[in-house]
Amino acid sequence: MLIGQASINLTANILSALLGLLSVFIFTRLLSPHDYGIYLLGTGFAAVVSVFLVGWFRNLILSGHARNDGTDVRGVVISGYLICCLTAPIAYGLGRLLGLDPTAALAAVVLSVAIGLFELTQDLVRARLMAFSVMKATLVRAVAVLGLGVVVALVSPAGFMLLLSSALAYLIAVLVQSRTAWRGTTITFDRARLATLAKTGLPLTLSLTLLGISSVTDRFMIANLVGAADAGKYVAALDLVRQTLMMPAMSAAAAFFPLAVQIHTRQGDAAVRSHLAECVELLLSITLPACLGFAVISSHVANVILGADFRELAAQTMPIVAVAVIFQILTQQYLHASFLLSGRNAFYLINTASIIVANVILTYVLVDHYGTVGAAWARLGADAFGFAGALLLSRFAFPVPLPLGRLALTVIAGLVMAIIVGALDRSLHVADLAACAVLAGAGLVTYAALCWRFDISRIRGRLKTGVAMFRTKFANINIG
């Protein structure tokens, strides 16, 4: 079930990521670094605000809606969300304080409300393990963001207009999913229940909001220290890396988080630890080769995807950020499961606050000494520090397993693959697009062979089971 759910989520997110890459390809050619920087600053700000708007309900959806036992939490979720949206004027003021102009700040707030509603809708459907419905809405959003964005970039290539078109795209995706997620919901402002929800959700909301802040701190610091144009160049590279590499991990985590809650509720600690040991091996076996491979070929990727004004800085920062993503994924998509299962929401807050402090200090020091590239090194340092902190805190929450022996095999396979791809790159003299295809193909073949040799994520047994199931179904079709 885990592999099936993760595969569907991965397919949806890969297609969404490809459309996102196409968006970056177009927008970095049609917009100036300054206007694209305004757009990226606005989307970063909107992402943080949307996390604050929906963070209150994440645990409620995972712990209540995921049980699928008749409990209906949707009424309190939507009523609480409407109340949270009343903070929009405050969000606008914060946007202005951070340096966004009035139109960009307003557009970013509108986008944050749309993102929040979309994420709540997806969470409700995802908690019931309805992966195909999640995939449909994900793809609709990606297509709408690209289509509407291209129209805006051709007609009026301004950052705030691109923000508004993205907000409309998210709302279209919500409409597509509304019957599945919200049909039959009754909005009731139960003051006692909402007060309880606010009290229990406060630590997680603050920590998730701080986590969002930690992901955009460097872009706003660059904008204020160097300028919006440099922020646009840096964040274009940063988002290219994260959009490409975070999707597979989020796809896997979207499957195993709800499953972990169900297994813990029904079968207890031992069963969920066995499940999580399988999950972390699968997560690292997906994440590590993707990040290392991307780091090796990042200069070719930058030349293919990004506009000419963005490439030089991207080639310097993308390998560093790709390595940082490994620590970020293991922290957010695995170690944080410890806090969820133990109910220690305050640990989210502690871990995330420490990441922000480390990121702010490192960014300020390293950007001052090394320019914009210093922000990438600061992110790597902060994410590694956050991983170590989360690992320590997990020992005091729900001790999640780390099967070091099996994880070591994954690390060896990933490093060998990266070395082989790097050596091939040095002797390859072809165009960037061809180089990406050849090097990615070589990396996939190498890593697949190593996975089979080391039986990473028990790939041999899984493939044999899959082949046997396919043969049985094929035989039944022929008989019928």
C-alpha cells in the first residue's frame, strides 16, 4: 500500500514539477530579474502566511480525518480557516514592512489565502489516502499556474500580476476538488471546539510558520542587502532545485505519514517503528541519488532551464543547495514524524526556531563576505544544524528508527553513482540538453544496478512480487 500510494503521489508531483520547470523556463526569459524577484519574494511571503492560516488544522486532519471512522472534522476546519483569514490586513502590513510594494503585498496576501484553501482541501483528501484525487488537483493547479502565468507574462510582465494569476490557478484547483473534499460540510462556529483547536494547534502552527520563515529568510535578506534582482537570480536557482528534488520526498511522505498514524493507532509502537524503518530507507533511496545527481549536472540544468541573466549565479549555488535539500528532507519528511506521533508539538517549534536563528546568522555573515553565493552555504549549514537538532529531539519524543546498516548501503550507492556521473561529465562534450539526458540516464542505470546489488529498499523482493502480480492479472484477463 505504501509503494502504491507513494507511486501515485510521485507521478503527480513529477508531472507537476515538469510543468513548474517549464514555467521557470518561460518566466526567466519573459521577465526581468527584478520583476521575477518581486514574484518570488511574493510567493515566498504567501507561502509563509498560508502555513499560518492552515497550520492549526494539520494535526486535526491527520489524527481525526485520517482514521476514516466516521469522524467529520471539516466543519470546524473550514470555520476556523475563515476566522484565520481575518488576519489578512495584518499580513499585508507585514509584507510592506519586509519591503514589498503595495500592489505586490496585496497580491501576495490574496495568493496566501488561495494557497491555504488549496492545501486544506488536499490534506482532507490525502488523509483518506485518495491519491488519484490528489493527483488530479495537483495537475490542474500546475497547468493553471503555467497557462495563466504565460498569458500574464506576455500581456503585462509584472511581478504582482504573476502573483494574482497564481492565486486564480489555486482557486481553480480547489473547485476541481471541492466535491470530493467538502461535499456535505456544515459550517458551524463552535466556540468551545475552536478554542480547544486553537490551544492544541498553537505550537504546531508556530513551528510550521517558523519553518516557512526559515525557507524564505535568505531571499528577503538578499533583497535587502543586495537588491531584488539578485534575490530573483538566487531564488530562481533555489526554487529550481527544491521544486525538482522535494517532490519525490513529499510524495513518499504524503503516503507514509497517514499510514503511520493509522498503524500507530491500530497496532501500536512496534508496528509503526517497523513501518518507519521501511519508510526512511525508501525516503533516502529516493532523495540521496536525486540530490547528488542534480548537484553533479546542475550547470547543464541551469543552462537549459534558466534565462541567460540567471545562469551564472545558479551554476555556483545549485550544487550547494542540492546537498542542503538532503538534510531538509530527512528533517521535515521523516524526523518530524516523531513529534507528530508523540504529540510533542512544542518540539516543532524548538527545532524550527533553531534553524531560523542559524540561517539568519550564517546568511548575514556569509553574504557579507562572499556575496549571494554565501546564502547557499548558509542554507546548507542551517539545514545540517536543523537535522542534528531534530535527531536529538526525536530521542525525547517518539524514537524513530534509523537502520544505519541499510542506510549506509544507500549512501554508498549514491556516492558511487555521483562519482561515475561526474567522471563521465568531464569527458562529455555535447550540448547541455544532450548532456542532461546522457548523464541522467547513466546515473539511473548505475544507481538501479547498485540498488539491485545491495537490495536497497528490498527492491528484489518488491520487483518479484510486482512481476508475479502482473502475471496473475494478465493470466486472468486471458482466461476471461
